[in-house]
Amino acid sequence: MTACSGGANQRRQAKDDFEYLNTPALEAWNVPQGAQPQFYPNYDIPQGNYAGGLGKSVDIRPPQQVLELI
């Protein structure tokens, strides 16, 4: 049974690559002269200094999953 199962660390990490970590930083949006930008509050992202994991440090398990029972 143990040969088929992975360790707890494997269940915490995504299996594909972490290429998104190499994405270039966003640039400011330049509105062409004379254009009227329209913004919709439905998609506003609140300003803030958010700290969180990146890449392999992100735990992808759903909150309901209990590792001791697996």
C-alpha cells in the first residue's frame, strides 16, 4: 500500500510547473488621448499589502481534507 501513495508534501503541492512565477510585472495602463475609460466596480481589487505563499509554498489541499485519514 505504501508504494502507491505519495507523501504528505506531494498532496500539498500542485503537480505542474510554476512558470507563472516568471511572469513580467504589470505596467500602468495608458489611456489613449480622447478616450473615456469605463471601470466597473464588480471587478475592483482592493488595495493592500497582501502576503502569501508562492510556488511550492502554496498549500493546494481543500479545507475539508484531513491528512491523517488518507
